[in-house]
Amino acid sequence: MTEPPATKRSAAKATKAAQVVKAAVPPTRGSDPLSVARTAVAALGTVRRLRHRATAMTEAPGAAVRAVAERARQAAETVSAVDAPGRPPIQVGVDAAVPVHVAWREFRRLEWLPEGIDQVVAIDRVRGKRIRGRILRGPRWAAEILDDRDEESFAWQSIRGSDCAGLITFHPLSDRLTRIELSLDIRPADARQTLMVAARVADHRAAMSLRRFKARLELINPDLYRERERPAA
């Protein structure tokens, strides 16, 4: 018994959907992170549409249609739900031409916190070891301070708005040179964030946040902190 024309058309669409999903996210090795990110974000819309289409197709008559549609749906879920257990944290660093106490003082203003995917701004201390703010162009955010050592390190764990543990450390290399290192352990909350982490966009954003901070530090007039460095009479 031959399949009705509508069923054949559905099977052809499902096959094409599976092929498009397979090619939606190209290999990222050796690719420019920003180009890969743009491709990944564009692919995400395709993946969502294909998942919806594949779900609808499974309700169509014909075992062949159901089988092809199921393969398309599984491919879509694989692309959009990639998990990377044991993924190493993001680690970036810069050397700023300022004394360590200057770098620490400017950071502890807590005007921002880098979280790779997001950047947190308008931060203030709520009580005890809790801080809150908002994600730039995003929802409200809150975190718990895990470590706060003067001129050494600051660690936090977000508890609202994102799922990220962060550690920033300050290492004096000389009287006027400080190494600043940032480590971030990000758990993506959705498919968009998963793609951004997989495409290393989060690494790029974390590095850019540190570079902007370095530039800000090095624009400070040295006369503003020389008084502290002057030995007592």
C-alpha cells in the first residue's frame, strides 16, 4: 500500500530537517570564537524550529515518517542540550602597571563582576556575606561571598540570576606591577548559554572584562597613590 502524498511530503521534510540539524553547528576547532558564536546563535533558532517541527511530525501517519522525525528530534536535542561534565573552568589573567593595593581598592568598589556569559553591575552589599546587583541588560542577581582576603583574593557564588562560581586573585610582581587572575566555573542555564560556553564566547568575554579593568587601572594618575608609597620620615 502506497503512502498518501501528504505523508511523503512530511517524510521529505523530516529528512531535510535531520540533515540541517546535523550541519547546524560546524566544528569549532581552529575557528575564530566570535565567528563560531554568531554561527551557533543563528543555529539555535534553527534547532528550536526543527524540534517543534519534528515533534509535530511524530504525530503524522506512517512508520517511516515517525522514524525519520524521531531522528530529527534527537539530533535537535543533542545540539541544544550539550553538557560537558568535567569541563575546566575559564581562566584568564592580565598584568596591570599599578601597585597591588591600587588594583585591589578599585576592584573592591564592586562596580562590576565578570561572569563570562554575563556581566554584573550596580552591586551593593545586602548583609553579611551577601551581595546583589543586576545582570547587564538582564534580570536581578545575587551572590554569596565565599572568600574576601585584603589585597589577595575575592571569591563568590551566584545564587540568583546565574549559576557561576568566580575567583579573582591579585599578585604583586613588583612595586608597580600586579598580576590579576580570574577563574570562572559556569553552569549554563539554557541552550543559548551552552552554545556560548562551547564556542568559547564566555572565555572571550571574561578576557575582555579584565582588559577593560586593566585599562581603567592604568589611567589612574600615579600622583593619587604615591603618597601611600612614600616612606615615613
